[in-house]
Amino acid sequence: MTDFKFIQKLSLLLLRGSSVACMVLLTIPVLAQKKTNVLFIVVDDLRPALGSYDDKNASSPNIDQLAANGTLFTNAYCQQAVCAPSRASFMTGKKPDHTQVWNLETHFRKALPNVVTLPQYFKNNGYYTRQIGKIYHDPKVAQDPLSWSVPELLAVTTNKGKYALESNLAKAPKSTATEWADVADSAYIDGMVADAAIKELNQVGNKPFFLAVGFRRPHLPFTAPLSYWKKNQNRIFPLSPDTAKATKVPDFSKHNSVELRGYTDIPDLGPIDEKKSAELIKGYYTSVTFMDEQVGKVLNELKRLNLDKNTIVVLLSDHGFHLGEHGLWGKTTNSKLDTRVPLIIADPEKLAVGKKSSSVVQLVDLYATLSELCGLQKPDTDGQSFAKIIKGKPFTGSGVAFSQFPNQMAYTNRPAIMGYTMHTANFSYTEWIELQTNKVLARELYDYRTDQAENHNVVADAKYKKQIIGFSKQISTYRLN
């Protein structure tokens, strides 16, 4: 029943002399002022490796249950597939060319000193806002005190919590790419974050809150307590298809898996052998299971405290991850494996419970979407709200998402070459552009109707000429706005 209809019925009772109606009507101003809370869960490096996304290798019962209670988006994309730029984008509601965060070092307030971030907007509207875990990129200099009502907690990655074994702690920050130690969950950072989030939920009281909780696994290193590894010790995780020889893919879209190669048990050059690949894939999925358990602890406490009745729960990843596909490990490309992310939103109104939406949406849209769901005034962002989907209403969005990535990360002011990609339900189209001259150096087109894995660049096929002309115009418009 809507508030309006509810008040109408009470008014009729009041006209009939009902003292109960009188008492209830007196409480209506208080009820009307009650704000919807937000639990904003960010996971690091999680591609849609979840049971709810039909990944048969995944064991993720808690996130799957969240999906069953909300709306799952099958075509959600980040704006740049690496931590700092992606997080700066969805936390400000601005695309990377506006935040001017294209690498891991730049803070978004350098280009946008007065920008109001997503949690800051909620804080300005009477919310208590808190960060626990990794929400922005994790060096201390990457944090944003203006976003929060109180200082952040467990926001900066340290060696303790990344590893538990002394042999690895002695070699940190990068030692082995996997680790299993016979320790409690709280010996690792995600267990610490879950405990801290539970404590925060018990202390928040009646204040409307925007609680951002950031989990670090399955980011490298793939570390988790021994008990989680034991669950998978007899499971065989298939190796990724050998797609390193994908056809007609420009060199701009390739890299040397440099992030993984920084670990002591990974060769500096050359292929990763099958034994190590199998260990890494098992490590990734074990990390997902460990992270899922920590998410479950927080969600269970939210329910135990009866806060779930008035809290929107959002779960997303900052970007995806390659597990050997295309001969790559890690992120930092415009490919679907790196830019497509899991996104689940559970609204307490339960108007679209258990729904899977195939609408193409972007993480930059979250700012506007959450503002609308919580009844806040429309903010000034680059994204568009897709709240209608969550409310179970018809949605006519653009049907397009945009991602970008420079051809290399080492630059001081601005990258020389940028790859701009647009994703639709059926295609992915990329232009690699020399920014100083606006010259298009290379193009990529993948037809998802026949090539979900993006193994065949068909940009030279004449039958796609009309699509390419239209896609190129859309990328040009995106760049100029």
C-alpha cells in the first residue's frame, strides 16, 4: 500500500471518529521522514564468477541468495578496468575523462576539487556515512575524508591481512600468488572487514546510514584460510580455453600480465604452465568462496538486527579479471572479461525480486540510481538512473555502456593513446585513438551473437560497415561530452 492510499484510509477512519486513526496520523510525519539505508558492498577484481551468474565452478551461496532477493544485472560494465579509475568514476558519477583518473596514482580531486561524491551526497542529505575496507583505491593518499562522517577503517592494504604465513609476510608486499594458512577468517583482511562491518551495524542505532564495505579478495594474492582450500582440494577447475591466438587483435589490447608476474612463484616472462595455471584458477575461486562467506556474515547481521527491512543492498565489483583467456592474467584491457562486472541490487520494497535484467547499464549510473531509489534530488552526474528496473517498471535506457583504457599506464599527465569501447547487448566496438591528433590507429569489433569470447575481430568484414559507422559516431559523441 502506498503512503497516499494509507493516509486516505486513515483519514476516512478519522472522519468516523476513530481515536486509533488519530494516533496513527500523528506518527505519519515521523514515518515520512524515515530514510532508506544503503549497504554498499564493493568487491575487488570479481568477474561474474558466481553461481547466480551461472558459473558452474563458483561456490557463492550468500551472494546468490542476495541475487534471489533482488535484481541481478547481466550486462553491467565498469568505465575503466583497473582499481583507481573505476572507483573514482562510480564514486563521483563521472566518466574517467572527467575525473582525469586513468592511472593508479592520481586522485580525482586534482581535476574535480569540489565534486560531491556518492557518499558525500548522502551525507549532505542527513545520512551517516562510513567506509570500512577498500572503497577508493587503497593507498592512504587515495582516500577521501570529505565522503565520510567519520574516518575510514581498514581502508589501506597492509602486509598483515594480505598474508598470514610468516614466510610470505617476510617477502611482502608481493610474495607467492596463493596462500593457505590454518587460521581463523579474521587473520585475513576480508575477515577483519566483515567483523568491523558487523560491529558498525550494531552501533549505528536509528541513524539513516550509507555504509560502504569493501572486500579485497579475489584480488591477488589468492589467499584464504586452509578450511576454504580444503573444500576445493578434490575439485578440478578447468583451465581457460587457449585463446592466446585470437585473430586480428591489435597489440594495443594485449599485455604481459605484469600484475601477476610480480609474485615470487610466477615467471617473469613466457607462458604460465598448466600446473601453475590450475593452482591460480583454484586460488581465484577459493578466494571468491572466502569473500562470499564474509559477505554472508554481514548480510545475516543486517537481517538479525531487522535492518534489512529498510536497507538497499548493493553488491558490485570494480572490474573483471582474466584467468588465462587470450593468454592474459589480470585486468587492464577493454575486453568483456575485464569490463563486465557483477551487479546486484536488493531493494526492501521487493518489487523485482529474483529478476535478471539484461539491460545494458554502467557503474557510473549507480550514483543517480541510488539517489532516486532513496528519494533524493537528481544529482549532477554523467550517468543515468536505472531505478525503474529495480522497481519492476519498463526501462528504456541507452542500451550502451562505455569503457576506456590507455595503451599503457606509465605517463605523467595524460596518456598518448586511449582505447574507447562501447558495449551493446550484441556487440563490442573499440577505437584506439591518438589523443593529440585524434587519429584512429586501430579498431576492434566483436559480434557477441557468434563470438561471446571475443576471439575474432571482424572489423574488416564488409557486412558490419553500417554498424561501425554508427558505433564510431557514438564513441565520438561520448568523447566530446
